[in-house]
Amino acid sequence: MQILCVGLSHHATPLDVRERLHYSPTALKAALARFGCGHHCRPTDLLELAILSTCNRLEIYAVAHADRFEPLIDFVAETTGVPRPEFEPYLYRHLNAEAVRHLNRVAAGLDSMIVGEPQILGQVTEAYELGLSQHAVGAVLSALLRAAIHTGKRARTETAISRNPASVSSVAAQLAESVVHDLKAAQVVVLGAGEMAELAVEALRKRQATHLTVINRTHERAAQLADRWQARALTFEQLLPALLEADVVITSTGAPHILIKPPLAQDVMAQRPDRPLIFIDIAVPRDVDPDVNRLPNVRCYDIDQLEARVNGALADRQQAVPHVEAIVADETENFMTWLHGLDIAPVIAGLRAKADAIRRAEVDKTLRRLKDLSDADKRRIEALSEALVSKLLHDPTLRLKAEANNGHAAEYAAAIRHLFALGN
């Protein structure tokens, strides 16, 4: 049994590639459901599957019979429609302990664009729950994802990795303040009403932004967010007049396509040619066509450009990294000990069951010959036989568990099955 991980992230993968590989909620559910509906729908050798799809990464975790990554890569190509050659050069591959360690680091926030950001832990939890609901996650990945969630919680409660709140949304608010100078007087529009949008509104309010407008597909969702932060709520139908008033627009929708294209921006600027318009696009896929940068007085920043603006505000978090790495190492070792025990535990149980069956058969045979024994003597013989079997198997059991933890579970399990004719 192998644990595999293939993935790509903001560290080395261009935004346009990440956009094309991003699973919408519907596509993500469909891909997992396809895998979970039966063995005939699954790639060869794969037993369990989980997908972690965020704006900054796509990672596929699997339990498989063999350490072959090709079925996973083919699965990504088939379910996203992106040919392998267009994304394969950016992929990283992790096997067994390295895959476990990587997921623990991700959940702890060590691999994020902004170290210690809190959203990733919720995203790992969502990947776990969705995989379970679609019957794609089984016993092993369920244990792995729960262990990663536990690692992330430990990192955030035992260290300062998530203190001094920082996120892509807060960096977007910081950027907005730097480009308009007087954020309190600026007209700021937030496009979207999800978690990232709410974090952006909260960060803007903390920076004294006063004139805030939330625009969403549904007015109800926009109003829920706007009411919490004393903002104005609009729908997409009112986007054009909102843009005419705006100084800064932060976009964070879940739309699968571009929402703000150059013709729309051009129409807006034709009515306000001397007033700059700043777009800060933190959505993946992008909400704003980067070609709007060609228009006079229009500037668009995307999520990759925000990464360069993460700086000294995270100094305290960086000091916590060694402590978090130690937590990751500890939890990785705990999980691998449990995993190795899966291969050897049935063998130990089988060995003990066979030994006990032989013991009982021999004791029964002996007692039939010693008909004059008292019940007390019979119980003594029974206890003696149990003690002998237990003591004989004690050291072999300990050594089998130790060898399993050293990565030799499969070899020792096969040897014990063969030597003692345990079968499968």
C-alpha cells in the first residue's frame, strides 16, 4: 500500500496554468463522485482519492497498490481537460512519508503564500469532508486528513504561526491603502461575498475604509456581508455604476470566467478619464482580464503580484517556523507508525489466533486423557498453556511492530504468512 501526492502550487506554477487546473465546486464534486462510484470508474491501482483545490494549489492525494504517479496525472488531465504536457513540468511528486509530511506542512500553513494563513486549514477540512461524502476517501486517507487537520490546529494553538493576522485579503487591503493614499475617503468596491471577500472587507475596515460597496450575484448574500460591516450591497446588474464611482475594486468571486473585460473598463474610463481605477484581483480563476492594464489610468494587480508584497509584518510567524516544523515531524512520525501497523496488525492477529487454536486443541486432547483431574487442575493447565503461548509470541510481536515502523512491514508480513501458513 502506497500513499501518493501529485501537485502544483504558487511556488513554481504560473497563474494562468493554475487557473486552468482549478476545479469549480461542481467539477470537484463530479470528479470525486466519478471516482467514488465504483472500481470500474477508477484509474488503475488507485484505492482512495482526495483533492485539495485552492487558488494557490492543486494537490491530489491517493492510496494505491503501486508507487505509480501516472494514473493520478492522467486523472487530472481527464477531469480538468488540460493536456498533460501543459502542466506536467510544474508537478511535484511525493511518496509515503514525504506525502504525509507535505500535507502536514500545508495544513500547518508552512507552504502557503503567506506563512500561517488560516484559510488553508479550512480548505483541507473541506477536502476531507467532500471526499468522504463522495465515497472517494477511505480509511487511510480519512486518517491522513484528520491527522493533517490535527497538525494544523496544533501549529496554531502551540505557536505564533497565525498571530498578527495576515492573509491574501489583508495584503490586498494593505495594497489598496498604499495606492490610493487616503483610504478613508476612497470609494472601494469588493466583488464577491465569500470568505476571501469578507476578510478583505474586514481588513479594509480596520484600515479606516469608510465607503465600501459589496457586489455579489445575489443581493441576499451581498447584504449579509454588507450589513456586518456597514457597507452598501449591490448585485452584478449594478456593476457599471459602481465602477464609475470606484477608486479601488477588490475582486474575489468564484466565477469560472472573466467578469471585467477591457471593453467594460474602457466604457467606465471614458466617463472618468482623469480618475485612476485600481483593480486588485485575488480570485482564481481571475475575475479581471489583465489586458485592462493597457488602458490609461487603469492598473490591475493579480494574486501572484501580491506575493511580492508580503514582508516584515510576518517576522513573528517566521520565528515560529522551527517549532511548527517540529510539530509536523512529530505528527508525521505518529501517522507513519499507525500506517505501518496496518500491514502487520492482521499478521500478528492471525499468528496469535493460529497459536491459540493449536493450544486449545492440544489442551483439549490432554484433558480428555486425564479424566481424573479436578476442575481446579484443569483451569491451571489452561492458564499454563495460555501463559506459554503469550510469552513465546511476546518478543516476536514486539519485533514485528518495530520492523513495521522501520518500513519493512510488507516483507515481514509475507515471511510470517509463509512460515506459519497463515494464508492471506
